[in-house]
Amino acid sequence: MSMLNEKHIQRIFDKLDEDGDGLVSLGELKGLLDKIGACTDLDELHSLVGKTSLNFIDFSLFYEAMVKKNNGDEKRKEDNNLEDDLVEAFKVFDLNGDGFISCEELQKVLSRLGLRDEKEGSDCKSMIHMYDTNLDGVLDYDEFKNMMLVSNSEGIPNL
């Protein structure tokens, strides 16, 4: 949900204010929410808003809160999708399913993808060493995740 400017919010407010009293009742607000698929009952809406009607300022604040909540929900969905993608990518590299990516596994997968020559094993060792925070010689999921996220944020192509 994107933010509307004050002029657009005022137009929506005026349309909702069917009786022209400068207030949008909870019933009028509920009608709008039902139309956009955010169905709620009047009691829940009253406990959320804390009033029986909203003036324009209250309506604007309610709208901003709804946008922030919706954008937060979308961000959580994106984060969940990213996490799912990272788990799947980790599984591709963890050939034996032991929960770790070894130099050999990394080398095999990169070779299959045409990204590395089988003879460049030392290159894979240095890649693992760069992100192997516990220095056990392999990447666990958290180390892999960090590698992928750091690579993405720096504009470095991922593996």
C-alpha cells in the first residue's frame, strides 16, 4: 500500500463523510475497509481507533498507521521469501546433506554451473575461509547466509 498525498486522503474522507458533518463514523470507515478486503467488526474497529468517529486529522493518522502496518507485513513476507530462497540455495551446495558446505561441495557445484574450473580448489578454500567465522573449514547455514547477504549488499555477484 503506497502513501497518498493529503489531497487524496481529503477526497476519500469527504466521500466517506456521507452526512457531511466533518466526521467519519466507524460504520462509514468499516464500509471502506470491507470494500478493500480489510474486513473487521465494529467492536474491533472501535478498540483499534478508540473513538466512535474520526475527524480528518484522526482519519489521516489512521490511514498512515494502516499503510505502515501493511508495509511492515509486506517487508516480513519479503524477508520470509528471502529466507526460503537462502535455505533452498544452501541445500543445492550442501551435496551430502550434513548441514555444511565443504570446499569439495562448493567446487563441484560451481563446476557444474560452469563458474569454476575443477582445478581451482584453492580458490574455493579462500572463498570458504573468508566467511568461515568459526574457522572449522566449512560453511554452516548462518555463514552461508551471511556470505550471500554481504555479497548482495556490496553488489558482488553471488555464487
